Amino acid sequence: MTEPVELDGESLTPEDVARVAREGTRVEVAEDARERVREARERVEGIVESGEPVYGINTGFGDLVDTRIPPDRVDELQTNLVRSHAAGAGRELEVEEVRALMLTRINALVKGYSGVREVVVDHLLALLNGSVHPVVKSRGSLGASGDLAPLAHMSLVLLREGEADTPDGRLSGAEALARIDCDPLTLRAKEGLALINGTQLTVGLAALAVVDAERLCRAADAAGALTVEVTMGTTAAMEAAVQRVRPHAGQTVAARNVKRLCEGSEIVESHRNCDRVQDAYSLRCVPQVHGAVRDAVAHLREAVEVELNSATDNPLVFPAESVDRRTSGTDAADVVSGGNFHGEPLALRLDYLTSALTELAAISERRADRLLNPHVQEEYLPPFLTPESGVRSGYMIAQYTAAALVSECRSTGRPSTDNTPVSGNQEDHVSMSATSAFAARRTLANARTVLAVELVCGAQAAEFVPEGEGGRLEHGVGTGATYEAVREVVPRLEADRPVHADIDAADALVETGALEQALRAAMAEEIE
């Protein structure tokens, strides 16, 4: 049985998010985290009893911050907040996106600075473990005041409102709660705001992007190594000595990977003393470009690991002794309004990832062109990798598709540089972090498809590599595994056929991790 993911507000990882979001791994909450939740709630109850005006507890929100809410309407305030903020638009989030959203929201709540009752945490756990997934509109977050609209859609089901997708199909919120034997919640002071104010859509998507981008980097090294090999390129540029004098971390890893993938290659060895002076940049500079992409992914991972285990709603509830009463802005010294809901730490790095993945796609498309283009390819390769070219077009249009996807990547904006003030100009600078997360995810998918084109073309080019004196030359241990993995799902192109299925199959080979599994089985050391 798969070990559950235990949430303690301190140790959630991107890999945990992927397990829960994609594999349905069960989630539990550590007892010490539950105790922190109970203690924070006691502090909120004390503020309610004191009657002191505190933002998020007995005042209005946003531009209505100065509106005092009577004690008998505080619960109504929290319910109305969730209802009114469920104003999203666009496509519905996919199940894995909803699960990532729910998981990360629970982990933020159990840090013990949000002030919700334990029952709120348990209801979210019940939804997640019961595969009850609220229907969440994807658009509407500005990434400041958190991902308000998507989180509000998620929270509606707790009130027996909205809709949810379940193993029994789509149900109303009331039916979904009944399915897992949960009573609807009546939200108390601070709880509506605590549910919807945070960066959990952004960080959930970013966590999945980190896992996927790291896998994509490893696949790119495999695709690049195969292309270097079958175009009779050299691995001299991957030598450790070259990297030592420019020791960027990602560059070092990418170069080492390509060397390992090509280890034992008779194809590479067959032209070691050829008269070619240098390879084209798309081959020679694999470590520098792939490595820079790796460094960008690592930069995002650093922020995601912090954000996954951060308190990002507002206001935050602290033990009284931990807050400077002179700067808290309220006599209730243990409740502080801040800006942890602002998604800029993720937005900027997500846009950086979008730029980096665009370059990964761009260099892959150039390598695919070198495999296909009769004006630059090796003389032993037939134009567009098909016998009887002219009568046949082979993989010609696959490169068109790659080029179109690279253009789409390049045309993707950088949302973190945008700003639209809202809430009567109270919220006058926003991060657009969720928009950045969606852009990064789209770019990642496009880059993966471009790499799929390169993999398909690399495997096809391998069919035309000249034989040596002893017959067919052997691939390297890793490039051979890459070739075989592609051939498991894409047959050799003997005559023209619709090649979209070839591209889709290679795309799935990367997305599902099947290519990595093949490499892991074949190689003594895993590629990094």
C-alpha cells in the first residue's frame, strides 16, 4: 500500500503534490499540526469575545475594510465572502489541478496561523480522500489577496453549494457532502477568508510544473544525445574539463548526462577522427542551453518548496508574545495584516520558467531541422528521413508543427509584468501569479511536444546510419535505450502515413515517465 502523505505545514514537497494530485495518494494531518490549529482558533475566539475590530474577523474586506460588522452577523459575513468571491470564469480546472489546490490549502491551514476550526481542515481532508473534487473555474485570480476566485469555488462545496466531480459523476455540493457523510459547514469568524486568501492555485500548479519540467529536462538530454549521435556529432563538447572552467550547475549536469547516454556508442566512435571541425550550436551547446533551463527550474523549485510550507492568507494569527504591539496596527497584537498572499515570489520565477522552456523547445526544433533538412543534414540521411523523397514527404511537416509550437511559446506573455488595480484601488498592485502558472504549464506542454518531434526524427534517422565493417553500429547505452523506447510506440516510417500519432506517442512517452523508466532499466547510473 502506498504510504500516505502526512501534512505538518513544514515538509510538503513538489513530489508529494504530484503523488496526491495524480495518483490519489491518501492524506493525513500530523497531530502536532492539529494542536497548532486548535491553539490558533482559541486566539480567534478570544478576539471575537473582546469585540475589538480586527480585519478579516469583524470588518469588511478590501475597500470595505472600514465597515464594522455586528457580532450577530460575523458568521454571515464569512459565508457571503465565499459566495460572492466564486466569480471565476474560463475552463474548469482538471482533477489534478483541483487536488493540488486542495492539498496545498490544507497544508497552509495546518501551519496554525489561519485561525480556522479543526473541523474545516477535516472537511477538506474528507473531500480530498473521498475523491470529491469541487468544480473550480480556472480564471479570476490576480495572484494578490491570493487566488481568491478559484479558492472560493473550491470552498462552496463545504457549504453544500456549488458542484463536485465524484466517482458517481457530477453532483451538487449537498449530494457530494452526503456521499462522504459530512455535514455542511457553517463558517465562523475568519474561516471564509482563511479558505480563500492564499496562493494555493499558483503554488499547486507550480509544484506540478517543477516535477514535469525536471522530467522534461532529462528527456531533452536524451533526445539531444540521440540527435548528436545519429548526426555524427561529437561528444567532445561534453567533456568535464570544458564544464569545469564554466561551472554552472545545470551545464555540468547536462554535459554529464549526454556523455553517459552516449557511453559505448560505436556510432560516435566511428567518426572520432573525421575532418569535421565543429558541430552546429544546437548540438555543441546542449550543455549550455539545457543547463540554463535546469538552473531556471531549480530556481522555481526553491521558491515552491518555501511556498508550499508557508502561511499565505491574511490576516495571520500569532501568539501574542511573537508580535511587536507597536507595529501590529491593532490592539489585538496577535492578529497582523500583511501581504503574504502576494504571489510575486512565484510569478517572476514562473515567467522565468516560461522563457527557459521556450529556449528548450527552440534548440530542440533546430536539432529536428538538422535531422530533416536536406541542405544541412548528413549526406547519408535522405531528405525528410524518407526513402523516395519527393514522392514522399516523410517527417517534413512534423518540423512545421515544432516550429509552430516554438512560435506559440515565444508569443506567450510574461504576466508578472502586468498590473490591474482592483477593489477600489485598495489592491493596487497584483502579481498575476496564477496566470503565470497557466502560461508555464502551456509552454511546458508545447516544449514536450517539440521534444517528441525530435525523438521521432532521431529514431528515424538512426535507421539510416551507415554500417561499420562488422555490420550495424551500436548505439550508446542510453541512446540505444532511447531509440528502443521510441520504437516501442512508433514504428519505423517506411512510407508516408499521418504522423500525428507518432508525435502523440512520443509525447506520452515523456509525459508518463516511460522514457525515464527505460533509461533507468538500461543504464548503470540514472541521468540526473
